[in-house]
Amino acid sequence: MVKKIMFMMFFLLSCTVGPDYQKKEIYEDQKIAQNLELRGQKTQISKDWYLMFQDEVLNHLISKGLQNSPSVLAMAEKLRQARLVFKKGQAQYMPMFNFKGGYSDEKVSKNIGLAADSEYFSAGFDAVWEIDIWGKGRRLNEQNLANLSKSYYTLANMKAILSSEIAKTYFLMKTAQEKKRIAQNNLKLQNDIFQSIEDKFKAGLTDETSYRQSLYLLEKTKSLIPQIDAQILAYQHSLEVLTGTLPQNRADAALFSSAFKPKIQFETKQLFDLPVNIIRSRPDVRASEQALIAQNAAVGQAIGALYPDVSISALVGWAAQNGTDLFNHKSNTSSVSPSVIAPIFHFGQLQNQIEIEKSKYKEVYENYKSTILNAVAELSNAMVQVRQEYKANEHKKNSVFQMKKALSGQRQKYESGLIEYSALLESQQDLLSSELDLTESLGNIYTAIIAFYKATGGGYNENTLAVGN
């Protein structure tokens, strides 16, 4: 008989109503890999991918940002809260024990018959246990664990975004810095030419138009520098905010100590050396899937609300009129109170709540699909951008080389009186424009590579979560 009772208790406690989560194989990894032309290699992206740029200032900024960014620190606290909620939920359907002690002195009305006054001391322990027969507690733990995992992956995604944003902003600043250097170098060249024009003008060897054109180009190039300085300062302010520092209205010399010189040789072939599950393992995609798991558990909890709640309360203690007799064995008292609460008439509330949770599940499911689609598009766009920027860069390098040769020839012709100054002026403007375009292209290559690493998950592609930490 005892074995039968124990078997029935085990059966009831192992019953979990509601649908179990089934992994959604939408947009299968193999199809995604085919779409992106991935080779399916086991290449692992490191969280320290930015070290490839060999820039100590950048390394310091990203490290500082990951430690000090208010957004990261706030999300870390949210993760801690989710972990505590999970631990709290694990205890919700466990027996609860309390100690009670007190004194009662009750004076009863003389007009209610035979009732008598009472005065007594009491002490003891009570216990309450809501038995999780239908698995509402297990569904709650399932939901809390999924929410914990979601917070974990959201934090990882935030770190990946922050690292890429700092790197991108840093190289935008370095690009602007290089543009300033080019403008200053061109200013020196244009100033030399202007001095020559001015001397000829004063000697009556050239007309006023050439003099004014040369002065115009000089002033136009000078006007670029304050604009570039404003860009540099704006990028520096962005970096300070990203790293949790109060922006300052002055330039930080440390950020300008190194020249903008590309030091990496990025093989575009490695764009395709990625595992087939690279999209599924991105932290934002994992977070979206955990939200789906959590909502599936919420459906199970809503279904569980249709079934009776079974609980047992018990009391073991002592009660006596005199405090000195309180712990006498004759003062022992105890009680056991099992109870069942079954929903009967709730006017459709419980059924409607189930439908609400199911509708939320469909919504989260569509969001999950959208997250995967956006992740594929982001990686695809980044791969295309890297390849195209490298191709464009080769052409722009050649255009600068050719323009320098052309300007040198044009200057010799002008000095010999073979061409008008307007032809030399056009060559000067073309050189400045081509050099600025080349610098912009180098910056675009850097930002494209950064976008590629961000699109792969930025190295935050772990499969495990340490719940107890």
C-alpha cells in the first residue's frame, strides 16, 4: 500500500501540463550557409579580434569601454537580477518553514453566553507546502532559466556591439585625422605655388586672375581644417561616452599620437571560412530563441492554472496559560491541514489568459525569425562591403599615383609658360580630392572589417551558461 501511495505521489509530481518546447529549425543552418557561400570550417572568432589592427590606443579604449560603459554595467546588473529571480523561483514550490511565538490575552463580552476569557503563551513551527502536481513550478523555473539565458546573451551582444562601435568610431576619428594631415600637406604645396604666383604677379609676369585663383584655392583648403577639427573632436566625444568618460571640449593628445597607417593584410577569402551555425550562435539570435523558450513556458503556466492547487499546512509547537509551563510535554500541540482549491467559475479569465500567452508566443516566434533574417543580411552585407572596398581601394591608390605624376608635369609646364594657371589649379584640386578619397577608402576598409566581425557575433558565441555564478 505504501509503495502504491509513493508511486502515485511520484506520478503526480512528474506531471507537467502544457507544451514542451520544440527547437524551431526555421531557416536551417545548411540553407543559410549555402546562401552566404560559407565553407563550413571550424574557424572561431576571438573576442579580441580587434588586436589584429595592432593599435595599443584602440586596445585600451575597448578594454576601458567593456569595464566602464554604463550600458554594459546596467545590463550586467540585469543579468544578476535574472539569476536571483531564477534562484528565488526554484524555492517557490518547496516546503516553507516558519517559527511562531506569541502571547494572547483575550477578554470576551459577558453578553455572548458561555464564552470565557483566555490568556496563553504559544511557540512552535509551522510549515506550508504547495505541491507542484501539474508542473506550474517547473514551468516557472523553465521560464526563469530562459530569461536568465536571454539576459546572459543580451549582455554578450551588447559587449560585441560596444567593441565594434568603439573600433568604428576610433577609425573614423583616425581617418579624419589623416584627412587633416593631407589638407595640411596640400596647404604647404599650394602655399609654395601661391608664393610663386604672387612674385610673378608683383613683377607683372602673370595676370590678376591667376593670382586670385591661387589665393582662392589656398583659402578653400584652409577652410577644410576647422571643419575636420570639429569632426575629430566629435568622434573623440563619442569615444569618451562609449568608454564611460565625461566628454571634454579639448583634444586628447594620446588619441593623436599614432599616424593612420594600415597594418593588416586581411584575406578576403577568410570571409567564407566560417562554421555553418555562425548565425544561430550569434548572441542576439540566442537571446531571441531564449525569449521564445520563456514564452512557451508561460503558456504551460497558464494551462496549469486550470487545474486544482493542492497544499498542506502543518503546525508543531506548544501552548500554555503560564509561560513556565510552555515547554512542558503536556503543552504539546499539533495540526495538519491539507487543502484543495479548484477553479470552477472564472468567467473565461483562465481560458483567455491561455490564448493571450499563445498569441504572445506567436509574436515572439516572428521576432525570432526576424532576428535570424536580419543577422543573415548583416553578415552578407558586411562580406560584400569588405570585398568591394578592397577593390575600390586599389583603383583609388592608382588614381592618387597618377594624379601626383600629372601635377608634377603640369607644374613644370606652368613654370615654363606652356599652360595657363587654371590647368595647374585644376590638377591641384584633383590631387587633394583623390588623396582624401583614398583616405576615406582606407577608413571604409577598416569599418567594413569591423562590421564583418560584429556580424559574426564578435566572438561572443558561447554555448554554455554558468547559472550558479
